[in-house]
Amino acid sequence: MTPQPNHEMPLVSVLTPSFGQARWLPDNLESVSRQAYPLVEHIVMDGGSTDGTLAVLERHARPDLHWTSEPDRGQSHALNKAFKASRGDIVGWLNSDDAYFGPTAIADAVEVFNSDPGIAVVYGHAVLVNGDGLVLQVIWAPTFNRRLLRLHDFVVQPTAFVRRSALDDIMVDESFDYTMDYELWLRLARRGRFRRLDSIVAIDRHHLGRKSYTMADLGLSDHVRLQERYRVAGGAAGTVGRKLWKIGARFAGIRLVRDAAEGPVVFEATRDGRLPLLFRQIAVRRASMVAGG
């Protein structure tokens, strides 16, 4: 019998905005269904895809998966629709091309929330995975620091879980087309506490259709607005600071290479061993990594 939500075992809602990513959606769906935590609802809001997404959703039908496919105003709007349709006390955000890494991602986050009712956000480390499923490198996340957050968005979005009571009627600001996640962390950091999970929580998909390639101009526009609203670092000093931090984060992630190369996974991963992963971790620029077909 499925346990009922309670203080110690809250319902977790995983929200997935979706559009035209049928290729990677199975990884997303299976990584949620294969979680060890028993109380999860998965809400998928699709923007009217015509690439086979609906067939994927129908093939993965299960009682805890709820989906709608209809035109929307973009990713932020779809996410807010999913949030409104959800019921969980804890909310995760997993884009359709991303997935959870291992089977205890949700259970580990719930344990942290249960340990302290004042925690608003739990996040962790991630791995960069290309379009073909190859694990490219570790994306290390530091323990939380508000000052550092204004320099760089180190909260990797698919690793994050948010306590519902920390949110307003909507989850993200729909006026942001690119950095809606960064705006959310900056907003929540003003009124709540963050806690890092010192483990690999999720994957971040590296492919040619991602926003960093297709919406770079909007990213620059959004960043200017974040400078005005939250005083995030801008100009040459901000650029240099972010580059230096990223170099340090590469080396900090070395201790997680073994987990990334050999740990249990709940998505279709391709892994080529510790040594190639270690080499990419310390010596290969992300822009030079093969995004996959």
C-alpha cells in the first residue's frame, strides 16, 4: 500500500516543462519513476510538441505521471502551470532534457528538509552529459553563500528542490526568458536558507539546442536586469571573477569523478571510465566538448 503524505514523508512534486525534446524525455521520466522515494507526483506541461513527445508520454503512463499538451507562452509559463497543478510540499524542477542521476536523489533531499524546517532550498552537484548520454564532467556546487551567488549562478537547476511554503503563487518570473532559475534563487535567498547536498543529484544536458546556444542574446538582456534588481556582478570584474571561480570549481569536482564514473544511475548513461572523465574535468573547455548528435 502506498504511504500517505505526512510531516516525515511529504509529497514531492517534480515539475517538467517540455517542448520538442522527445529524444531525451524518456531519461527524464524514467529517472523520476526509478526514485527510491515512494511519494512523488510528476507533472509534465508540454507546449504542444509534434516530435513524438506525446507518444513517449503515453508509453510511460503511470498513476503518478500527469501531463498536458497545449500551446503556452514558453518555458516559464509552462513551469508555472505545472506548479499550479501540483500538490507537493516539496517541488523539484527537471527540464525535459535533464534527469536525476541516481535512485536516492529525492529521498536525500527530503531528509535534508526534514532535518530543518527553516530550509527553503536544497541543491547538489551535477554532471554534464551530452546528447548521446556520455558523462562529460562533474559540475561541482559549493556550500551556499549569498555573496558568491551574486557573482555566479552555482545552483544547477535540475539539482534543486524548493519548499512550497517558500514560494508565492507562481514559481518563476515569466518576464525572464533565460535566467528565470537564477532570478528564483536570488529571490529565495533574500528570505530563506539554502542547504547543499554533497552528492551528485542530477544531470545537465549539453546539446546544440540548449538555451546557451539558441538564446544567448536573451541571456545578456536578462543578466542586465538581474544586475539592477539583485546587484549581481557585472562588467569586466564580474566576468573575470566568474572565470576564476569556474576554474576552481573544476578542481573541486575532482573528488566526485569516481561517483560520476561508477555510481548507480537511473538514466541511460554512457561512461568511458575514470581517467577520460578526469582528463575532461581538468583539461577540456566545455565549449570544446562534443555535444552529441
